[in-house]
Amino acid sequence: MRSHYKQLGNYIKQVDERNTKLAVDTLLGVSIEKVFMPSIANTIGTDMSTYKIVKRNQFAYGPVTSRNGDKISIALQDQYNEVIVSQAYTPFEIIDTKALLPEYLMMWFRRPEFDRYARFMSHGSAREIFEWDEMCKVTLPVPHPDKQKEIVKEYNAIVNRINLNNQLIQKLEETAQAVYKQWFVDFEFPDENGQPYKSSGGEMVFKKELEKEVPKKWTQKQVQEIAKVVDSLHTTPDYASQGLPMVRVTDVNSGFLDLANTMLVDNETFEKFSKNHKSKKGDIVVSRVGATFGEFSYAHTDEKFCLGQNTAVIIPTILDSKLLYTALTTSDIRNQIEAKAVGSAYSTLSLQDIKELTLTLPDEDFELITHALAEKFDILFINRSLCCQENWSLIRMQRLLLSKLATVEN
């Protein structure tokens, strides 16, 4: 052990306060993202008096690590005065918060090196457990409290900036969805006089297949009529420590495609998996299975990538890519996807399912209407892209700061 490293057991102790009086009703769990989150457990008929209380600035972790992949569920409770967690968690607290700051210790728990250590030190046959004794054997640098405060302040500055950018991104997403709804759901796009079409008396007709009124000469179009859909290869490659990014289903979410955290493949594998499609800006990647089933990501840069197993890419042909991406992330498309879900525990979206997703679009004056809207989306997407790129740089800084904790001295 390095001379300036200390055993964590000298600074922490378990707490086991039960909710015997049923005074606390905020039930939370701990995620592998290392945050407290609302519990999804069915508690009907459960005796909540046996649940454990976690107070502000106390920690809780899940000792069972075999179901968490490469991460351990552990978090600092800093949002509420008191919450309750299930008996499966182990709450603990710092003995002297003047000697070791809770925020500083939580930074140490966020390091991937801590996750690897916890997994390596977990034992058991049917399930692996990171025991309390092993937690106490964790070693870390414990500098002077003033130094800890300085590090925490620097870390929080990054976190706060990321959160601010996320708020801006959310607002931009909401604006894009609101504009799309105004034009393609409420049909209040500008008419030839620049007035809102429907409310200004624009001609509407009832479409039986849509079960609603739409503007005259508007109809339903399938994705395959306005875009090309390309599937990925259905094999799992060998990943590399260096190379080019491969987008897997876990990399797909409702947002811009982040290639900083993807797995890498060598050049030969990249060429093989790019055979069906050479990636480009404006591509829309969709996940076909798993937890991200039916989610879409937008490629907002020219950075190259290939498709991993169970993903597909949608390449717009006659519709602006930003407009199509916004359309695909509406609640209407989500409902269509859920209706097409195949499988019980493991939903699957086929390539044909993607092609048959439908949008309500104009038959005539198509380019005129969509071009005018595309100009609005250009501004929204440029600003959103800037926020995302800044966040990815901040996340790299965040990781660098966490890695430097190992060399911290007084």
C-alpha cells in the first residue's frame, strides 16, 4: 500500500436503522450508474418496517455484484433527509466527515478501477458478493480536507456544466418536437399567405385509414417510401483496444450518436461490417432488440462508424434527416413500435417493421413544406450538437479527474 493511502475501514461504519415506525415512505434503489433512483419493486403487501433507513450523506451499496456486469451499485444519498431501501442493501456512513468528505469518497467509488476491484474481490458460487470486510479493505488517498474540498469543487464544476447542457439539450428537443407537432400533427404549417393552415380554414378531409381529418392531398407514407433501411450483419465481432467505432444496441438512445464510448474494431472488421453501408452525417441508427429496443440515434458528424449486431440504419432519401429523426422520436412512432414488438421478455423489431412505420406527410408541395421546416431544424440541431460535443469533452475531463485521484497527495 502506498504511504499516503489509507484503509477505508478506518473511516466508515455500517448503519442499520430500520423503518420500524413507518415514518419514511420514500423508497429508492441504487443503480449501476451510482445514483439513488425510484424503486420499481412491487411492494403491495410488503412489510416496510423492515426496510433500512438511509439518511442524508450516508451511502448504500448492493453487495451482490454478479448481476451488475462490470459495475457495483453504490451511491451517496444527498437528495433527501431520509429514504428507505430494501434489506438487500448495506447502508454505511463516514465516521468523521471532517476527515473524509462524503463527496470525495463518492468520487473514488465512481472510478472504474474501484468497480474492477469490487468485482475481483467478490466471492461466492451461486452469486458473487462484495462483503463488508472487503469494502473496509479498500485503500485510497485521503489528503487534507482542504485538498478534498478543492478536488470536489473542481469535479462539481464539471458536473454542473454537464447538467446545464443537458437542460439546454432537453429544451432544444422539446422545441423540435413542438414545431413538428404544430406542422405535422396539428397541421398549422404556413399556408400560401403565411397563416396557420388548419385554423385559417385550410381544406381538411377525413382519411378512414388514419381515422382522422388531415389536410387535402396529405396521406400516410411508410418509412421505406422516404428512406432506405439497411440492416447490420448478424454476427458478433472480436473487439480491439484500438481501431474504429462499432455502434451496438447499447450505444443507441434518443439523442445524438456518441462514438466516444463505443467498442472498437480493427480495420479489417470495420470494412466487413461497413460492407452494407458507409456511414455518414445524417444517418439514423435504430436498435432492434434489448433495453434500447426501438430507440433512435442521430449521426450529427462525419465521424465514421460501423453497425454492430441487431442495429439498423435509416438513410433519408426525400426527407431532411433532421426532420425524419424528429418524426421517428415522436410518441406516435413509439406506439407503433410497441405494437410491433415480438417476444415477451426480449422484444424484437424486424427490418420490415422499421420499413412499415408510417408518417402523415403531404403528397404535393412536399419539398416546399419540408424545406421551410428544415431551415428551422438546422438551427435547433446545430445548437444541440454544440451542447453534446461540449458535454463529451467535459465527460473526458471528468474521467481524467477521477483517474488522477490515485496520485493525490496532501
